[in-house]
Amino acid sequence: MTRKNQRIALIVGGLSFLGVAAGLVLTAFEDSVVFFFSPTELQAKPIDPEQRIRVGGLVEEGSVARGPADAEVRFNVTDGNSSLTIRYVGILPDLFREGQGIVAQGRMQNAMFQADEVLAKHDENYMPKEVADALKKEGHWKDGEPPAASGSRPSAGGDS
């Protein structure tokens, strides 16, 4: 085997090794990647029940209901066009309330979203980036103004 053939074989072997390593890394990341959807996007696109996703929007007024289990809560999240029922078993964040922008992470099960985690932020003007982008995309929220479902409330700390 000549030196040129040895170099080519070494380069091909190295590239093959890098390709296999990249494939293994991407396969490992596949389980931890979580996609974000709005309720409208979820109705338009079928989702595999095993796929973990995030869904976000505003908690609909009057939709929060306690379930038969001690810590079970069901509520609807809307992006202004459509809504989605979310079931969560656990303790909700202290700042969870109707009209609040939230992001829930979990899986779709029988046309209902089973959440493993619910996130809400402290400021009434705060909206998770994904939720704000989805509401802006649907035309229900413009920059510089709070979403229609949330009213302005004084802060708990009394700061001005």
C-alpha cells in the first residue's frame, strides 16, 4: 500500500468515526428535545402520544377545576383561537392564576394534555417567550401591550 493510499484510508476512517460519533450524540439528544406548540398548532398537527412537548398560552377565565384526586387540577389554555384542556397532578406554582401566561410540559393523551410540569412567572406583565410569540403569530397580542386576558394588577410587594 502506498503512502497516498494510507493517507486516504486514514482520512476515510477518521471521517467514518466522526460520523458514527455524531449519529450517537444526535440519537442521545432525541429523547431530551422538547418542542413547543400552541393549542391551535396541536389541533392542526397529530402528535405521537409518546413525544414530550411543551404547550403554552393563557389560562382561560373560569376554567380551573379541582379533580377527584387531592392534587389534580384541570384547566384550559388558549392562544386566542382555540383552547386545550390540561390535566396536572401536583402542586401548582403559587403564582398560577386565570389569565396568566403559562407553559406546561408533558404528553398528549386522548385529546387532553397530561402535564408533568407547569411553569408560571412572577410578574403579571411577563409572558414566556414561546407563549408571547404564539399569541403574536395569531394576532392576539401586540408589542407594548399586555395580552387581552390579563388585567393590570398591583404588585404584591407594594413597590412603585
